[in-house]
Amino acid sequence: MQSAKGNLYLIPSLLGGDEINIIPKIVIDRINQIDTYIVENERNSRRYLIKLGIKTAIDDLTFHVLDKHKPHEGIQRFLNSADSGKDIGLISDAGCPAVADPGSLVVSEAHHRGINIMPLVGPSSLLLALMASGFNGQQFSFHGYLPIEKADRNKKIKFIENLLKKEGSSHIFIETPYRNEKLMSDLTQICYSKTKLCVATDVSLPTQSILTKTISNWAKSLPKIHKRPTVFILGQ
């Protein structure tokens, strides 16, 4: 008789800082029942589990690290123990696993193998930013990272703005923090002056700033968001 499959628990992480109180108790309860994790960064995940107060000695845990350059490699092996009934945790470096990170590949493979997927509640900078933007929360799209090359990025921005004008939906995107201010400059130069932009920086942290303004108003005073995690939303 084939043994029951284990669960893959999608464990939300902090968006930064040490505000552990934003992590629900169910997450803390669950980590104390798991001793095997698939992670983006082992050091960061060890520190996070210690912050949460995990009872198992940290050196007794097993960590499988996703290679961000070759994320497909190792995933099948990482999930082998779940086939025989063992629970596994998936931890992103920030926020909810599998959203704008390679954890989605793990979840996809788990579905393929009939492993139970158990998402746990936690902070998502994308949804928190949308909630606070004042934009359409019933129709929205997440575009992930915009292209790096200037011509491709400008084309994508124009495409998104055209969708906004046509459909009235909200459009969410992000950037590598050290390129935030370059993206902000591009947005003010490319978008129409009356288009609205929400810039949500350091969401959930004491330094949080979430502001919605027209492009023309942003152009008067660009925000200081260099190397600060930021969510950008174009909307109406």
C-alpha cells in the first residue's frame, strides 16, 4: 500500500526588519512540526526561523537551497521525502513564497507529484501596496520585473499605460532596489502627466512610505528610494 504524501507548506517571511508580530501564530506552530526546508538563502532562512522561535535545534534542520541561476536543478530530489509522507517547508527571502521568486517551480513540481500544497497566511508587499494605493482592486495585473534594457523597458511601460487607459485595471511591477530611482525617472519621462502612480516603499517597516500622485506631481520631487524595496503601481 502506497504511503500518504506529505505536505508542502508555503511559509511567508518578513518583508524586512524584525517585526515578528506580523507573522500569524499558525506559521510559528507549523515550523515546529517541520525539519526540512527548501529555501532561497540558507543563512537568511536560519536567522528567520530563529527569530520565529523554532524549537528544533537549527543545526538539526535540513536545508535545500534553490540555485537562482539554475532553479530547476535539484527540485525533484528536494521533494523526494514528501513522497513518503514527510512535510516540507518552502521559504522565500521576503514575503510570500512562489510570488516573484523561483519557489513557483517547486510548487509546480509538487502538484505534478501529487504532494499537498498548504499556503500559509503572511505579508505580501504586492497586495499591501495595492490595498493602500486607492486603485482598482478588482482588476489588476502583476508584471514582475520590467526589462533591463532601456528600449525594451520603455516599450513595456508604454504598453502597461495603454492597458491602463483601455481597461482601467491596476498594474503592479517591481524593480531591483538599486535600479529603483532609474525606473522612477523613466516613468516620469514616459507616462502621461495625468497618469497616477503609487510608490510603496519599505512596506510594513517603520520607514514605510506609500504615496499615490500624478506623474506630473512625482516629477516635481522624485522620492529617495535607492536600495529600498519598492512596489510600483500604475492606476486610476
